[in-house]
Amino acid sequence: MISFIISVIVKNVLGEKPKFLQGGVSTMAVCQICNKGAHFGIKVSHSHRRSNKMWKSNVKSVKVNVNGNNKKMYVCTSCLRSGKVERA
């Protein structure tokens, strides 16, 4: 246990964050074409109680034709409908 704590301290001194301390939006929630991701705000109920809210973008895992090769990418539905991406 002590060696684990020491390794965390050493990594923090070197500027690297340990994996369990890294936060943020996962790459699955971000479109790889337009970089549309999650939006954050405050949800307000009828009684005006306020709590944090996260709106996730509608991102799908799609096989895409890129330079003649098939590649799996995360693409939002608005990019799929507008024709920015060609499905494989």
C-alpha cells in the first residue's frame, strides 16, 4: 500500500496523472468528424431545485470508407445525415 502511494506521488511530481485520477468526457461521446461532444448545464425542476446535468450527443459506432479503406469511427447522427461521411 505504501509503495502504491509513493508511486502516485512520484508520478504526480513528474507531471503524469494516474489512470484513476484522470477524468473528463470519454472518447466514445465525441464525434471524430465535427468534435461534437457532451454539453453541461443545470437542470431546474418545477420546484426550482437545481442539479447538474449532462446532455450527450447522439454518437454511433460506424464503419466508414476512408481513402478506399474501411475504418470504424464514432460519428454523430447529424454528420451521417448531412453526408459528411460515406458508410462502408
